[in-house]
Amino acid sequence: MDRNLMKAAEVSTNEKQQLNTISRRLFTVGAVSITLYFTLQFIPQFIPDNAFDFIQGMLLGINAGSMIMGSIFTNVNAYRLREAKLALFRRMRGE
């Protein structure tokens, strides 16, 4: 019984570490993209209009996506959301 409890605690700790790692990476990607976006605000004359608009739109999309995903992963109920998603995938596979 003690081994099972230790395994369960270890799995829980590993999952929390993985979620923290993902959250940190999402925050870093969001911070870099918003920094690049604001940097591009000051140098529009060096980039052609179509490329400039595309790059700005891409950076805003990355930033918005990373903020949404970061808020989901740092939410109190992130574990429940992850379990529900895994249960849905299991049902789709037919397990």
C-alpha cells in the first residue's frame, strides 16, 4: 500500500512540474512576442507594409494565445480540466 501511495504522489508531483514548465514556457513566449510587437511599432518604415502587417498580426496572435493558455494552466482547476480532456480522448479512442 505504501508503494502505491508513493507512486501516486510521484505521478502527481511530476504532473505539477510539467504544468509549471509549460506555464513558464508560455509566459516566456508571450513576453518575447509582445516585446517584439512593441519593438516593431517603432520601426515600421524599414519593413514593407504587407510583411509588417503579417508579422504584427502573427505576434499579436501568439501573445493572445499564450495569455489564454497561460491563464488556463495557472487556473486552480487546471488539473480537473486536464483530467476531463484526457477522459474525452479516451472515449474517442474507444477505451
